[in-house]
Amino acid sequence: MPLSKTRSSFYRRLYVAHLVATGTASVPAITAATGMPRRTAQDTLGALDELDIRCEFEATPGERHNIGAFVIRDWGPIDPAWVAAHAERLRDALGYPPRT
């Protein structure tokens, strides 16, 4: 059964938050891990706030041109242990490639 737009959006946000929390924390890294377009990755990172997941960009000291990574500061009402335990199921449901 195909995912509804609401469910796929929710799963995508959870999975992207999981990627950030486990070190896949830049837009290029997220697009490489998922195959999603750059704009979708950027929009998804921006939409984490709608789930009360506080995700912030942290610039690398001494670097220019927005070099750095995203960091999850607060998961809000979401249980990161649940997301980590179900990350593979979320990835499969979204049709993303296996992590290497």
C-alpha cells in the first residue's frame, strides 16, 4: 500500500532527523544518502521545527561559505530511540537506498 502524503512527509522528517543525529548532517550528505533533491532536503530540515524537533546549523569555525553541519538540539516530543530502532523501516517505506 502506498504511503499517504501526510505519512511520507512525517516519515521523511523522522528519517532526516535520524540521519542528522547519526552524522549524516549536511544537505549534500542527506541527498547522497536518500536520493532526494537538494531542495527537498533543505525543506525537510526546515520543517523539523513543525514537529518541535530543534535542528540548527553549526558552522565550522574558520571556514567560509556556510561549511558545517546540522545538529539536533532537542527532539521535542519525538523519542529518538524509537526513531533509531525503526530507521530501517522508515527508509524502506520511503524507498531510500540502504545506508553504506
